[in-house]
Amino acid sequence: MKKNLLSITRKYRVCFLLSLVVTVVFVVYPIHLKAVESRNLVSDSITNINTKDAISLLSKCESTQHCQIGFFIGEVENGSTLLDYRGGSRMIPASVVKLISTGVALQYYGPNAKFITEVDYLGDIKSGTLYGDLIIRGSGDPSLGTKYINGERERFFTELLTSLKKVGIKAIDGKIIIDASSFKPFESSVQWLFEDLGEYYGVSLFGLNMYDNVIKCQVSALQDSTITVDFPDGFSDFLNVKNEINIDSYKDITVLGDPISNVRVLRGGISLGKSKEIAVSNGDPALYAAKLLTMYLNEKGVSISGNPIAYYRDCPKYDSSVDIFRFYSKPFSQLVKETNYRSLNLWANAFMGLLDQRLPKSIQSGLLIAQNYLTSKCEIDRSEFDLYDGCGLSPKDRITPSALASFLLNIYNAHPDVSTAFYYSLPLAGVEGSVKSFVLKPPLSARLKSGSMEGVQTYAGYVRKGGKDYIVVMMANGFTDRTIIRKTFREALEKYFL
């Protein structure tokens, strides 16, 4: 039985290939030559004084912060470079890597594609009882049971229950089997820092993901100074939590843990008499999902006799299974928007891994496809970037501001459905998402993706003035004061454009 992992419109594959040839020959290659040959400062629409003032601000900030800054502004109409300040310097990009993951996925699959989670059964249905097993096959959907989209937390559960009733299953004399083998497990996090792996933002990608691959726990400091850790979902035995939290008002609670282990260490401090919810990374989301579904169906009157199991590798084929229903995610346009608005590492890695056309899918293979896209379609020299994940959490990631600008130009001039979905996936600066505090003076507006980690601050996207869009990439590495960097970036933009 042939299994489709995605719901895809065929026209986007055709458009993708045709536009590759046309764009490289007639658009991207001439633009790339202009960018490479013109590392000097060129401006047709903004005065040279504004350019010098903006560069003076950046240079002064570099000196006082003892850091490196890259700053690039380009035209979207003709691809010309307007301002290039260290645009050829390889820098740590942090979360602006998500622009590449989401942009290339939109180009290849189209904004209307969806992840599909398949539900089958194995055995026979007699007098309302399934004598066999329920099989759930994941396709790497990162949004299954997510808290980030209204109504998604329970949608898969309720649609599954409805579908079981439609085929006459009122009880299961068997078990739930989760097939999570469509993606290579744990591969997405191999280049990350150990200190990130236990945190909610450091979750690994699997063939089946559930509840954003986190388990929530409630940490409470009682009046007798006892510190308790409780699990509201009733899975206290699912993780081995080591409580090393102290009574301390000045320390945050951090989570440490190896993704291939169920041990999580909680460290830090909490004020006496206070409670705090902590999201802990889940290294076994497929089995977690199977147990959640078993508990849910039992509560809804569909009794299940067997204990659930999950496969991350080498799942049996179950060729004689019978389809029950297909669960469709929200369209990629919406998932990409959530990814870039909220800077979701798990989701960005899912889009990067999705580029791999083989099974099991691999983040590393997806990265090779994205790399080929950057070099062949965007005409970016291979020496200008090195990517190790799809989300930017790896401190080994590097890219030049000019390379990122070339990619943004390419997506801006893509198929209108793709370019529109990508453009509006970027939050409006000063208003929403991760750039809510990045406020620009009118009449400037911007749609930007931000990125940050220790000593790294980046912004990339599009600035609009007078109905005209410009490509903007701003990167800083090695600074001591993030507030000063953000202020300098805002002022440099305003100096240049206003």
C-alpha cells in the first residue's frame, strides 16, 4: 500500500523546476554579479549622506561593543546593492536560518500543502470490537496537538474518535501502535549545545510529534521550604525528574537532559510560596502520544486492552492494514507563519527535513537540498554559508548578510502565492511576534525575522517606505549589550531611509 506523507499541489513542483531555470538565467545570475562586483556603496534613491551617517553609527557601535556587525540593504526591483557594510562576513545567524527552511519548503511544496497523519487498523471488526491493533503513522507534522494554534490541542483526538465510531469500532482488543519512522530520530539536535537539549526550545524532531514535544510540570515551593514537582497530565512516571531547585528569588529554573534519555534535571531557584509551570523536552513523544490516546479513548468509552508501543526505526510494514482516516494539518502557509512569528525550532527543523524526498527523511539530507537551492538558484557562493540545522540553534551555523539578502530577493520574486505567503509569515516590526519591540519611526514599516542567542542579534526581512520594499539584513556577533545593538540597528535604518 503506497503511503503519501503530504498533501501537495502538483503545480508547485512544476513551477519550482521551471522557475529555477528562468530565474537563474535571466534574474538571479545578473543580480548576483552586481552584488559581488559592487562591494562599494551604491544608492539610487537615498542620498550618500544618509549612507555615511548609517555606517558611522554601525562603526561606532562595533568599536564600543568590541563586536562585528554586518548590515545590508538592497533593492527588490533590480537587485542592486544600496548599502553593504561587511556584507561578505560570515556570521552566526541564529533564528534567521528559519527563513531558509520555511522559504525553500514553500517554494517546493506550495502554501496549500499539508502534513498527513494516517490512521489504519489491523485485524477484524466484529460486533463493535476491533480484534487487532490501531496503527498511527506520522509524517513529521510538528503541529500535532500544538498549543500555538487555537483548537489544535484536541483536534486529532476528537477526529480520531469520530472516525472510529464511523467504522463501528467501540472497543479495541489490542493496542495502539505509533509508526514514527518517517524521520530519523534525534538527528535535528546533534549540533546543539547540551545546555539547550532539556529546554522546551531544544526539543528534537521525530516522525510523530505531540504537544510540541514537551511535557509540562508544576514546580511549587511550599511554606516549609519543600519543593515539589507535579505533572498535571498524570505522567509522573514518564520522565525521571531530578529536582535540584533551591529557594531563591534571583535564579531562573533551567532544564538539563540528554534527548536519548528520560532523565531531566531541574536546577535554579523559586521564591517561597510560589508555583511555576515548566516545559520539559520530551525525548519519546510517539510513546507519549500513544499513551495519551489510549487514556483519551478509554475515557470516551472506547476501551483498549493492550499496552501501546511506538517505533522510531524499522517499524513493521503492516501491509494488510485497512485505512480509517487521514488527519490533515493546517496548510503550510499558516504553519510557516507560526514558525516565523514565534520562532519555533521544532517546526523549522520539520520543514528542513521535509525537503528530503526519501524515507526515512533526514535533516542532513534536507540541508544538502537547501544548500543546493542557495548555490544553484540564488547563485550564492558555497563559501558564504555553513548550516547545521534548520532553525539556527546550532552555534556552528554561519552565513553572510549578502547571501541571506540574495535568498530574500529570490523568494520575493518567486511564484506570487509563495512570495505572498512568505512575506506575511514575517511579523510586523513594532507590532507583533518576536519583533514587537523593534519600533521604527513612520513612515517606515518592516516585516522582519529576528534571531538571538548569547552574543548574537540578527534581523532579516523587508523594510517598506512609500509603498516600496527593500531587503534588509542586520547581524551582530560578539557584543556585550543587546539593548545597544538593537538601538543601533533601528537608528541606522532610520538614518538611511529618513
